[in-house]
Amino acid sequence: MSTSTDFLRQHMNPAHFDKLMAIDNPKLYDFVAEYVELCEPDNIIVITDAPDDLKMIREKAVADGEEIKLKIAGHTVHFESRFDQARDKENTRLLLGKGKTLGKNINSMDKEEGEKEIRTIMQGIMKGHDVYVRFFCLGPVDSPFSILACQLTDSTYVCHSLDILYRQGYEAFRKAGRSASFFRIVHGQGELENNVSKNVDKRRIYIDVEDEIVYSANTQYGGNTLGLKKLSMRLAIKRATREDWLCEHMFVMGVHGPGERVTYFTGAFPSLCGKTSTSMIPGEKIVGDDIAYLRQIDGRVRAVNVEKGMFGIIMGVNSKDDPIIYKTLHSPNEIIFSNVLMTDDGNVHWIDKDAPVPDKGINYAGEWTPGKKDAKGNEIPPSHKNARFTLSLDCLENYDPRLEDPDGVDVGGVIYGGRDSYAWMPVREAFDWVHGIITIGAALESETTAATLGQEGVPKFNPMSNLDFVSVPLSEYIRSNLDFGTRLQDVPRIFGVNYFLKDETGRWLNERNDKAVWLKWMELRVHGDADAIRTPVGFIPEFEDLQRLFRQVLDKVYTEEDYMQQFSLRIKPFISKINRIIDIYKEVPNAPAVVFDTLNAEVNRLKDVQSELGDLVAPSKFG
């Protein structure tokens, strides 16, 4: 039987074979050879970090019809099948050994069964296509945080997206040689019809966290195909748990304080809870908007952005609420729009863009005019609700060059944000690390919205905003977060935010830009520059500080009535929420005892106050 090297020599153009052999790593050769033999591409193209290679990918994506050039220089648009517009949760599964399970919240299957199925589906899946061998680095290059990754894909759109979102890693692979421990990803878009994946019914995204490999078949949507994103995140969570660091679904941002001070925060928010809008507050700095690695260095938490770009939801982006992103999306930059409306003049439109809806255009459903309906009689919007933009963060005017700091940024605070109409106040600070992780992070919920199928306002449990991506038992994941803080000399403060509190009439009690003030208060608290009121659920701001900050930050009058409505403690809904979380953790096998101790202690504190002061308690009662 020939070796992997012999097989590759026989199947590769000599120039590309030499590029691959320049990386001294037999495991890499075995990986490429195994899946080339399985998937049967016409040609094997090795892409290095060279600018000419990356330019070729950009041009090939247009030549292949996977992207279409737009009017503004550097802009292209990509369309996927109308049946392939989002992460496929049903067919995204972790592959586990015989008899293993991660609990009912985590989608998994038997590894042997899954490997057999995916290999059958991927047999010959790249016939008629070229396969691209891509090398990347998760986190800054030459850093304690760095993780190398190699993705095989037959999609030039996927290649181009990866180039925008991640740091090139060919030279890092060469430098690491045989010592490289790398994530492996194989993606085949399958048979194409009108340049989109045809066999979406056979779409599969399987993740083997033990062997650190991802399989993706019969799909083009980025969340299913960009293996370094949420798919590799599952691999990283498993590795982090084993090695005592954290991989979190968090932004990383810098908040300006007094003088020249900048304090860095990480933040985890479920979808539609304000994550991107928080990380993109005008005047502050963005390091990353989606995934962070956190390590303990010299007794402190330091964090890096795993990525260097943004794969953002475009629906609702407008010039008033998202001025930085909006400006960038209309400037000459390298940007891929996906599943938006393309107009005849080479521009794009999306849902809730602050511009007139065009009379016609082309979108994911083909030629479009207002009122067009699908086969079921449902009206087709101008763009898909999950339409996206892909851009490099250095396009943004609030870009922070610390993104590339190999040592990461020093984390002063951790923010968890949920969507809660009834209980959580707009901002509060936990008593300590354990209290914050358990009562805020591990208790995170997001209420369903009108955009969600089913009943509106139903709380969905999403601890650390990471439930979809956890690749270890939930009890182990929570324990890892708790243990991480116990080994620190300088512990970041933990905060909870909620931009969706309502009064009894259903009126929002926060305006969209109020979050800029909550950030400034948190920054002051990290440095002990603002006092706070101790309540049974954590520390809340004093009125005088918020009054001053609203005036300074937003030039806005903040009244005592505003303060009373937002920060009075609503005891009944708070107790109900905590009891709901306790019941959930009762169903989690081996949940740490400290989870129940901490949650029950909070309930008891609330009941003590309730018996003395009633169900609605003004902040002044605690002062």
C-alpha cells in the first residue's frame, strides 16, 4: 500500500505538492490524502499566505459564480439555497464514543454510526470540483493562545470568507512542523444547481471533539461551512476544559475611562440581546464580536479574539443605531454580503435598512419584486432575516490594534446580557466570581421574540450564551468556569445587563443607546471609582452617578423616576426566575452543589427582604 506522500505525489500538480511538502508534518499529509481519496476532487490546490494566492481566491470566487461583484469596490454578494440559510441545529451533532452522552441539551450521536454515515455522504462529493487546502491560525500568530487549523473545502466563497475572518497560517504550520497540533475540517458543498447546494436534505455537520475533526457536507451557509467558527469552537471548548482555560461565546471590547484609561471587557449575550450593538458602541474600541479565548497569565485573565473579522447579521443595521457598521458597509472595503437583495445598479438592500425598498432585484429566491410569494403563499422579504455581511475588523473606525497582541488584553470585567421583561435590572454587579458565574452567567436566559416561531416572551435557558456549542457535559463546563476564577490573583468583576426591562404597560424602560452609560458605570466599578448599593442580587448604581453619566455620555436628563422604575427590585419575578433555573439544574447530571447553594441563598435573601419590605423595593431601602 502506498504512503500518503506517494498518493499525494501521484494526484497533485508538482508545484502544489511542493507547497504541501514544505510543511514537515506527516499527520497533515495523512489528513489531506485520506479525504482527497474519499471526496475525489479533480485537483488539489494548496493556498499559502502569499498575496497572489489570496488574490486568486477572490477572483476565482467571482469566476466560479459563487460571488457577484457589486458597484462599490471590493464588495461582492453571495447567495445560498433558500433551504440553506442558517445553522442546521438538527443535523449538527457531536460524535461520541459508545454509551457516552452530554445530556439532553446537547445534540450528539454514536461516533461509529456518525462516521459511517458522513463517509458515505462524502464519498465522491467533490467530483467535478477542485479542493483547496487552507491553513489558518485561531488567535494571534506566535501566541500562547494560538491554535492552528487546516480546512479542506471545494468552495471558493468559503475560502474567501475564511481569508477575511481568520489569520493566515501556512507559515505558522511550516514553523511548527511536526509539533503542530491542529484542528481539521473537511467541507464539501455537494452537487450544485444554479451555483447552490442541491442535496440539502443530506446536509450534515458532524464534530468529533476527541479526534478534533469537523465534517460538513451539502451546505454553503457560513455557519455550517466556516469550520473555524462555531464548529471549531466546540473543539476548542473540549481542549480548553482539558487544559484549564476557557473558550467563550464572547465579544472583547475596550471602554474608555477617565483620562487615557481603557478597560477591557468580555461579554456573552444570546442572539437578539444586544451583543453586537454593545461591542460597537461609538467612541469605544472593538477587539472582537463573537468568540474569545481566555487564559490565566501571571494571575490575571487575558483574552484574545479568535478571529480577525466579523460575520454579522445585517437585518436592522441602519445609520442611526449602527453608524460605524453602516458607514463601513457603504465604503470601499473587502466585504461579502450574503442573501441580501441585489439591485440592477449593483447595490444591496436588506430588511430595515433606512432606505426605500427597491422596486425589484435578485435575492436568495431569485428575481424579486415587492409582494412576491413562495410556494406556500408566504410573502418573501427583500432579504433573508439571517442575511449576513463578512468584513475584516480593521475596516471599522473603532478597530483596536490590540486585536493582534499575542499576549491578549487584560480583562477587567465580564458581562452577561439576557432578554428579560420582568426581573433583571439594566445593570448590576455580582458579589464575587462564584456569585456572578452562577446567578448571572449560568442563569442566563433570553425571552423568545416575535421573530421566533411559537409563543412570544418565553424564557429560553442559555448558560453563558454557549448552550448550542458546549462539547462537554454542562456540569463540567460550569465547573470549569468556576474553577477558572479560583486560581486568579486579580479577579475580573462580573456584571449582568438587560436592555429589555418593561413596565406594567409593556413599555420599554431603556432606550437603545442607554447601554453606553451602563458600560461607563461598569468601567468605573472595575477601578473602584464609583460607589454602589448592595441588594440581595448584587450591587446596583447610585442615582447620582447615573445622573452624571447620562449627562456626560448622552447629554440626556436622567430622572429619579427613571431610576426608580429601572432599579427597584422586583422580588416575585426574581424568585420565580431563580427557581426556574434551579429546576433546570436539577435535571443536569452531576451539577455542582455550589450551584444550588448559591441560587438557594439568593432566594432566601430575597424572601427575607420580601417579608420586611414587600414585592417591589426601591433602591433607597438598601442604601
